[in-house]
Amino acid sequence: MAEEKSYDVVVVGGGIAGLMTANRLGQLGRRAVVLEQGSEELYPCNTRYTGGTFHVCLRNIMSDESSHRQAIIDSTGGFVSDTLAGLIARECQRVIRWLQDEGLRFIKSDYRGA
């Protein structure tokens, strides 16, 4: 007979939003379970291979702030305001460091999809 478990919240999807939500719920003392479709240990979901998630205009997220800002402005054809481009460029590395401090482990993957 399977062990019965109790949770306060069920988070559907192990993408970055789901993982951050579950992490925050844990910080607030709630028991959360994350349900994800993949079952392999290194399931190549978008959160695991960062080419679609953690980059700034297809550039290394750990590049310098000023080049990020300019790349955002150039790639959007000026659609994005300088203020928003600067905010993203300034804060992107802090988000990665926060995730690492919370225990998220980043891996490189050559997965290209089927």
C-alpha cells in the first residue's frame, strides 16, 4: 500500500514559474508538491536547458549590463523603453544568483528537441 501524503498546494508544471512558486510556498511554511510531465532525472524541459529561458537576447546572461541593455534595445527595434531594458539588464544576473542561493542547480545541455 502506497504511503499517503498531504500537501497544502499542488503546483502543476515544473517550469521556472512552478518551481519558484513551490519554493516560495516552502519559505512561507506551506507544503507544496510539483507535478511535472517528464519522469527522467535529466528530463530536458525548458527550465533545465536554458537556451529558451535564461538568456538575454540569445546572449550569455552573465555578460555585462551595458551590452545587455543595448542588445535588448537593438533586438526589439526600439519597442522596449530604455528604462525597461536597463532594468532587465541590471537585474538578470541577480535573479540567477538568487536561484542558485535557493539551491537550483544549472546544467548545460545539448538537447535540441526531436
